[in-house]
Amino acid sequence: MTQLDIQLQAAHARKDSAALAELYAAGSAAAQTLDEQCFLTTQAYIFALESNHPLAEKLHAFLVQNRRDA
């Protein structure tokens, strides 16, 4: 289990949407394939929307750029 996995589990346990947005975004940045990046960015975007996180706009732009959202 990676440090990111541990942090994600803890943030899920706390129901900390802002932290989850940041952690999934960090995971996306480290992902090895575009599909992995887009999956993790989607998760980050969902939690960013839930928490009104400032990352939401950037995450959405990434998804649009990669034809994962309109």
C-alpha cells in the first residue's frame, strides 16, 4: 500500500471531500496512462465539486481537453 493509498483511506474515513479532491488530483499527476489520469481526475473533480474546492475548474478543463467531459 502506498502513502497515497493510506492518505486516501484516512480522508475517506473522515469524509473530507477537500482532502480527497487534492489527493486524487495528486494521484492523477503521478498516473502512468491517460486512462488512469482521467479516472483519478474524475474522482478528484467529484470531490472538488462537493467541497467547492478551487481545483474544480482546472480538473474540469483537463477532462474536457481529454474528451472525458463536455
